[in-house]
Amino acid sequence: MKLLRYGPLGQERPGMIDAEGRIRDLSDHVTDFGGSTVAISALERLHRLDPANLPLVSGQQRIGACLADAPNFYAIGRNYAAHAAETGSDLPTEPLVFNKATSCIAGPFDAVPLPKGSDRIDWEIELGVVIGAPTFNVSRREALSHVAGYCIVNDVSARDWQKDRGGQWVKGKSAPGFGPIGPWLVTADEVPDPQALALNLSLNGEMRQAARTSDMVFDVAHLISYMSGFLALRPGDIIATGTPEGVGLGAKPPRFLAKGDILRLEISGLGRQEYSVK
Ligand code: ZN
């Protein structure tokens, strides 16, 4: 299933994409998407519905973030070798885990606001994993069966706040609008191999990032199993699994976002995001 939230900001309704690519309303079957409503057990009930019997949504609709909120929004640093190299960093020997504030979650077509006080705002296309079951101390072999689905994440980053202001990366990764997710939460049954996806990001029509998830240093199963050795993941948690080469920080000279820039992000099977910077 391709699940989504549509409608004006703050008034989104849950829906799914039917075989013809149209939106079908799910309001009679689920209140919203986020947290326990995307547990695998809850999604199984939606799987049994026939999209043809759901109300067809007509007209041009804004597409919102595919999850209203998340219990936790984690991300992984330096998980593609070429990206670690372009930032002048060593490859981590273990997954580098950090947090994004959940208040950064934004829609996949909403303009990204430049926050006051930083002039080094950067882009990072990433495969987002959404957890679908309580996950603590799971093996690598069990890990993918705990995934509800996948979505595109842009791990928007303020490099000066991330690198020059001390402490954890969370400050540089969390401003409002720094976490566009969606357009869809694509359930795991439609993504048999999360390591076989193509990602690409263009800035003003120029390709900046183009890679495959097979290039990850630590694959999705490893990341989930590894994290679950330290903490309990919960349904609706998002893990952004790292960005490949081609961020603005790595360009020579560095290229950071400016008002009016247009970003377009695509991952095979997961749709696309497109927005301006304001
Ligand atoms: Zn990232």
C-alpha cells in the first residue's frame, strides 16, 4: 500500500493511492497515520480493504507529511563511504546514531524555511525506515520483519549549528521544516529489498546526489538490529538511514541553500518530493 495524508496543513486526512494513482479516503478506517496506527497489526486491517470500495478523493489536494508525528525521529551519520569522504570524515566503525526533533517533520511539497541565524543550510536525501512493531534486542535476521514501511526523507541540516556549536548534532538537524517525509509511506510488502533502491536529488534541475541504497555501509537490517541492542524502537519511529555523496557541504566551493532554490528528491518506488526554499 501507498499510504498518505492529504488536505490543508493541520487538517490532513488519511488516504491510500489506488491502482490508477488516485487518492482514496481512509477516514472511516483510521484516525490518522503516526505511532501505533502504523503498527504492522494495524496496517494488516487496511490491507484487507478493497481500495475500489473506498471514497474517491477528487480535486487538487495538498499532500502532507506521510506521518502526522513520530515517537522518535532517528538518523544515521556517514553511512555512505563517498559521503563520509566528501565531508572529510572517517568512516564510523559502528553506526553513528543521532536524533532529529520530531517537530521538524514537514510535507513533501511544502517550502523549506531558512531558519534565522544559519547561512549553511544543506540537503540530504535518505531512505526513511518506519518501524512497525516493538523492536528491542532483535537479530539482524528478524530485523526487517519489524518494518512497517519506507518513505523519502530529506535530512535538512544547518552545517554551522551541526559542526561549530558544540554538543550533539541534534541542534543542526531539527529546525521547523528540516524533516520533509513522504509523499507516501510505502508498506514493506512493496519494498522486498530496501538495499535495491535508487536515490536522486536535484537542485534547480541539476543532479546533485545519485546513488543506490546498496552503497550503504551498514544496511537497514544491520541498523535496526544494532539500534535495538541499545534502545527500544516503537511503531511509528522513523530512521533516516544516511545520505550519499553530493551534499552542498561537499561541493567545491560549498553550495548552501538560498531563497528560491528548488529541490527535487526521488527514490525508486517511493515517489518524489519537490519544493522551494523560502
Ligand atoms: Zn543525514
